[in-house]
Amino acid sequence: MNEKAQRIHTESSENTSKETNKEPDRRRGADFSGEHGAIETIERVLQEVERRITEKIVLDELAEHVHLSKFHLHRLIRAATGLPLMEYIRARRLSASARDLLGAGSGGTVLDVALAYGFDHEQSYIRSFKRQFGVTPAQFRRGRREIMLVERYDTSALKEIRRGVVFEPTFVMKPQSLYAGRKATIDVADNLQNFTANLHGASFFYEEYPNIPNKLNPGVYIGLTLYTPEHLPHATDYLTSAEVSSLDGLEGEWDTAVIPGCKYAVFKYIGNFHAENLNIHDLNEIWNYMDEWLARSPYVQSHPHHFEYIDIASTRDDYCEADLYLPIREA
């Protein structure tokens, strides 16, 4: 993060522990802070997949195994592995079967391997194998072409925070983007105690967001934080907004921002509460993780802003999913 932004987060972190007990009531759902944390839940699912790698596994059974809804479990594993849960399972089964294909030359057939890994028919195994690796099992067995395996996902890169988990970043190059909404100057100390950013965001989204024209992604909320020099280090400008295709006719009626094209590191956060309750204390912990990642990376923050991307279609009373966009460049 740049120096001005770092001072804000330092001040916020010092106050976080003092204000934690002043949070309002929240909707409650699957509790990652109880017997099993989010990372432990992911690990239990992955262990069960490996234990049953040669069997048929259905989503309902895995969800029951870790006491999560199918929706929640699917999105949690997809965020971790980059694959939908059932695709991850299929990729792991096929990758494990490749070893047996090479070791079965003394007598085992492709059908033997297919049946051993839970496929009912040889042809369904062949189709799945070719779709995954680009060659058939027979071509792989007698050829010299290497294939890219999907190994068991390693959870050591994940970071658990008090109400959820944050994942290692992905990277995007985003062209110039346009935003329209309502801007407010958010005082850091006031936000820590009274959750003013949350109040501002909820009021905007439910009352004014539907009226913004030219939305690129209807239903997606953008919380754009601008490091305005005259307000730092005690406050920032916060634009509750939608990304729009054009500002024509919007300026004057709405607050707007034009963000130059740049590269972003995108950190996904998943929590056990409704997205409208993602507050400054949660964000401070996420940003601490992002600061640590940035410090050990070859990047620095490139522009004086960051934003949260929240798709309301992915939100439930017990499920929050938010992408945090950090603009970066090589140091």
C-alpha cells in the first residue's frame, strides 16, 4: 500500500480491539469461529475427497459431512481451488488414475482402471480423460506426451480471519472504468465505532442503486475507496457505486469517478454473514493480510484507491462473498 493508505490502516488496527464489542446484532449462519474454522472445513472436504478418490461422491454427502449448505460449500471450494467442487473431484480422480494407467501395462486394461476409479463405462472414462488431458488413456499409455495433473489443493496459502477466510489473489488487467453513485467522506475513528461506511452503503444500495442508468453489471455493488490527499490520514472518500458504461447524463445528478486502466491483485473473501454486514473490523483484518502479501510480493500499490466488488446474487443471510481489488505495478 502507499504511505498514506498505510497510515490509515495502522491507525485503524490500533483501534480495532477497543471497538470490537460495540458491533450491532448480525444475521447468523454457518459459524466458522466455532468447532471448525473455514480452512479446517476446506481441509476436511479435501481429505474426504482423497479418502474416497476411487468412489462416486455426491455434493449432498460432502455438504452433510461438514455441516454446510451445498451453496456455501460449492462456493468455498471453488474460491480455494479455482474449480467447481465436482470438477475438482473429477480432475483429482483422473489425475490419480493416470498413475495406474502407466503401472497397468503388465495386464490391466483401460476398462480395469475406469472401473477402479468409479466410472461405470469405459467410454465415459475415455471421454473424461481426453477432455481433461487432451489425449485418450490409450494414447497416454503408449505415447511420450506429458500431461498436466491436478494435485490435491494445499490450504497452507489461505488466511483465516475472525469471521471467514481470505484467499491468495488472482490477477486481472482492467481497462479504464467509470463509476456513479454517492460519495461520502468517511472518518476512520467514526467508522470504527459506528460503522458509517456500512450505513452509507446499505442506504445507497437499497434506495438509490436501482435508479442508476448504464449499469454494466446490474446487482453488483462497488465500494470505491479514494485516498483523497486533503482527508488523509484521518479519513477517505468512499463512493458507493455501480460501474457504468458511460457517464453521459450522470454528472451533476450522481457523484462519479473515472479510474485509469491498471493491473489488479484480486483477493476473494468469504464470510459467514450477510454481505451488508462486512464492516471496517473485517476489512482491517483482510487488509492486514493483503499488506503482508504485498510486502513479500514483487509489487507495490500503483494508484491511490481500492474497491470492494460484491455481487448481491452471491449473498445469503449466512454467506458473504467479496472481491477486493488492489491496483498494483512491479516495484
